[in-house]
Amino acid sequence: MTPKSGKTPDTGKKLNTGKTATAAKAPKAGKSPRAALAPGTQPTAVEFLARLQVRQSDVEQAKYQRYFKTGQGDYAEGDFFLGVRMGEVFTLGKEFAAMPPKEIEELLEQDIHEARAGAVKIMALQMQKKKTTEDRRRELYELYLRRHDRINNWDLVDLGAGRVVGGWLMDKPRDPLYHLARSEDMWERRTAIVATSAFIREGQLDDTFAIADILLHDTEDLINKAVGGWVRDAGRSSRERLLAFLDEHAATMPRTALRYAIEHLGKEQRAYYLRLRDSVSPI
């Protein structure tokens, strides 16, 4: 479980490696980041955490806490951000891209958000590599779903759902996505629609529109944004299908979803669909 907002996680907790994670402290003045992994070195969760901690910034930490709405009652209440730029997290992810699933799961277990982001980034990178075996790809897909309790913010979902979940299901039945779309968990529902980005890249749009139908009247704003955003992206491949979807649903879909969906339409078309929405409810 993540700590309540403003509290520091128990960074002395034991990892499965038998080692103890270093406390999450800002680096001393003049301290340089740890050197890159030596060739042939096994990438571990402990080393990844150590590399994160020397990049900590109080300024970045404050920015994250505001941006990700970590206050009481917010969607990210209690999520702890160490304060490391995501660009640096992703760079570390590339360096640690060979990390085995057991170590990836150790990162997912961490209260530190950037550690979990690194874990999901590593999973996505491995899924992209042509040399990744089918067994490893299956293991990563199953890890993502099994530990979805730790993939519990919109950026984490968006980092991995397309590559890990959608990538695995590309040539397989897509029933799992429809199960996720009906989940009580908001982040699982977001995964359902975000995962279809893998299909959109291949011009396969049916699942995006079908899952958008299921999620169309979701009460969560972050789901409305995802529905509108992914329908919009599907519309890049087929403007005809996007317009058909809007003709059917614009009058009743949440305003947030509608605004995202029409973002790339012309001014007159945007005004037309907004008028349809306002004719039913001005709210």
C-alpha cells in the first residue's frame, strides 16, 4: 500500500533479493550520479533504486505532488514521488532493460512512484524487442495484470498498457480487455482502452470503438479523457468511423470525452458536436 500524502515510505524494507534498499534521500552537494552498469552486470531492483535516489530533487518532488493530485481525496492520494524527472527514469529503464521479471516485480512493490514507472517502462521495452521470447512476453503480460494493484496511476497505465497488454493480445482473442473494461477498478478500465493503441497502430479499430462504447458513461474523469483520446486517435485512421461514433453518441457522452474526441476536427465540426451535446444538457 502507498503511504498517506506527505509521509515518506519505508525505504528500509527488504527486497526479495535479500538486500535492503537505500533510504530515499537527496544527494549531497556535488555528488555525481552512480556510474552506468558494467557490461554483463545483472540489473537488479536494488541497483535501480540506488540510481534513482541520487537523482532526487525536492523541486521535482513538489511539482509531481501538484501535477498528479496526491492530496486527500484526489485520485493519486498517498502516491509518493521521490522527485526524479521522468526523462531520467526512462533513461535508467533503457539501461536496465534486461531486468528479469522477478526484479521488475520488486520495483512494482515499491512505494516510490518513479520505481514503479521504471518497472513498467522496462516491461514495455522488453515487449518491443524482437529478440524477446514468447515465454517472456507472456510472463510480462501476466505480471502486468497480476500486479495491476501497483500499476495504479494514469501515467503508469499509459506507459505499459499498449505495449505490454495490447502487444500480447495483438494476435490473440481480446476478451481480457472487455473483462477489464467492466472492472470496478478505474485503472483496469483505463488499461482496457489504452491497450487498444497497439491495434490502432495496425489500423485495427473495432476494439477501440467497442470498448469506448462500454466506457462511454464512466463516472471517472480520467476514463472520460482516455475514451475521448483513444477514439480521436482511431479517427486518424478512419475519419468516417469517428464521425459515425460522434453522430451516435455526441449528444449524450460526457463533455470531457467529447472535447477530447473532437480535438482534431475542424472548427465548424467541433461546434456542431458541442451544440448537439448542449441541446441535451448544458452541463
